[in-house]
Amino acid sequence: MPIVPLLILPLGYFVTGGWRNAIVGLLAVLGIGVQLLGVTINYSYVYSNWLHGDRLPVNIYLFVPELSAIPTHLHMLAAGRYVDVWLLQVYKQFGLSAFLLTVSVPLLILAASIALLRGWGDVRPPEPAPADEAGPPDSTSQANDAADQIDQPQL
């Protein structure tokens, strides 16, 4: 089981306001950008270019940052090579309804997440007001108070 995505869970305790929100927002934007790079560029062409090209160093078993996925995808996107327009292919092959359904599902998930984070989907009942702010008592609560006093034994 990949554990790296679960490492973001404690981040909720870090976000308490101010500059910390800005840092988390910047990290979220960077993460979305990296994901868009991975989705936009067709990896099979990049991998084929690595295997058949002259960019592979002799010591390939070592990590070379210039040949890692993020800079390579960014270079390919800037050059306009190997761009995978998958949504356009969905539209051409399956029509407008499949295209709209494909686009709407992630957008609905995003909208629901934002709504839940803002508290719009809160299903908890409202907390009762304290006794001093509750307002004037009604006749049923007065009758219940009187019945409670009658039931209590006198000492």
C-alpha cells in the first residue's frame, strides 16, 4: 500500500490560519501543477524517447534530476511534444454526453469538497443556546418545572 498520500493527513493540524494557509495553498497549487504535467504528457512516448535516445547516461541506476519525470514532462510540454489530449479523444469517439460526464465528475467532487470545507454541508444539529441566552420560557417548560418541584421530596 502506498503510504505517501497518507502523509498529508496530519497537514490539517498545521493549517491554523495566516501564513500557514498561504504555504499550504502554494503546495496545493504546485501539486496540482505536477499532476497536470503527468496527465497532459503521454508517458509512453517519453519513455520510448529515453530508451531509444542518447539522453541516457552510462550510470543509469543513479538518480539524475534532469532526467526525472517532472523536468522531462515540463520540457516536453514547453516543446509541444507528446501532448496527450485525452479529453478531446473522448469527445471525438463517444460524443458530447460522455465528454460532459467525464468532465463533470471531477468538478462535482471538487465542488463538494469545497462545500464541505466551508461548512455548507454540515449535517450536525445546531448546538442549543445556553440557559441565560435561551429567551423567555414558554408555558410547557414552566409546567415541567412545577411538576419537577412537586415530585421532589421535602427534607
